[in-house]
Amino acid sequence: MDDQLAERLADVDARIADAARAANRDPAGITRIVVTKFHPASLVEALYALGVRDVGENRQQELTSKTAEVGSLDGLSWHFIGQAQSNKARAVRDAASVVHSVDRGRIAGALDAAGQPQSGVLDVLVQVNLTDDPGRGGVSPDGVVGLAEHVAGLAGLRLRGVMAVAPLDEEPARAFERLAAASARVRTVVADSDWISAGMTADFPEAISMGATHLRIGSAITGPRPTRG
């Protein structure tokens, strides 16, 4: 298992490096987040042993249970990438190093209010909806600046940039180009909020070509997700 995991990780890292060079970018400027959804906490430990220092979860329950089970691993960052709910803000804040999915002021406010004196400042990204469906997660492109201004005004949060998922019915590069435009608008609010969280297993080369700084990659590294009973 560990040999196969190491091979998949090395393969993805080589592909990231190739895509970065093709885009005239330094691979060192790209953070690879391994999404461990539905996998046991032992996989996080195995990934850590292979040098992985950024892992992602999209369910609060899994995030909370895995951080508790794994404990404190030096230098490991937990990225919450799922839809945030205000009633779970404290649990997310207690476990996450970064929240990628702030898509409305209420969530931002709840995460800010959930901070404890020992919590420090929480890194967050504004999630942008790149589809025409208002029911999808993310703020509309027209609302990005307003939400960024709201987040920037909260003392317990640090605005780092933007996040999005490419629509299934569109060329990923075109969608990520719109995300790059949203990133530029956010940087008019907070100049150094230059993180762009975009790209998953199927489309990370296109995300890199459009400036992604953080990739969220699951099955290409972890293998198939376990069946949920």
C-alpha cells in the first residue's frame, strides 16, 4: 500500500512540475493539497511519512475526527474545502488551518466569532461560483469584492485569496480564467491575497496554466475512495 501510495504521489508531483514548467511557472510556488475524503486517518499518517504537509477534508465530521485521531503532526496543515455551515463554524475553526469555502458573510462572521484567544488568525479564501446556478456553492463573481471587503474587516480572519470548482460542462481553462479575474479583483481589497485554490485530479494542469497556487487532488494520489456503508 505505502509503495503504491508513494508511486502515485511521485507521479502527480511530476505532472504538477511538468504543467508548471509548461506555464513558465516555478513548481515550488504551487501547494499540493491531498484530499483524504472517506479514507482513514492512517492514510494521513502514511502521507505525512512521505513528506505531505497539506491535507484536505470537505466534511466537518471527518475533519474533526481525523485531527483528533492523528493528533499534532509538526508542520501539517488541514484545509477545509467543503461547504461551510455557520452552526459548525466552531468545530471547523478548532480543526482547520485554512478554510477555502467562505461564500457568504454569515459564514465569515461565524468563523470569526468562533475564534478563541489562543486560536490566532484563521486563513480563509472566498469561494467563487463559476456556474450559472445560484444554488451551487460560492459567491457570484459580481459579489466577490463585497464579500472580500467583509472578510477583510474581521479581525480573526486573514483573507488569502479565492477558490472555485470548474463546472463540468465547460472547458476548465475558461472557467479558471474567470477565477483569475476574480482573484485580481480581490487583490484590490487585500493586495497580498494572491492564493488561487483551483484544480483537482481531472483538471489541475489547466488550473496551473491559469495561475492556481493551491491544487486539491484526491484519488490520483489516494487511490479509489472506500465504499461508505
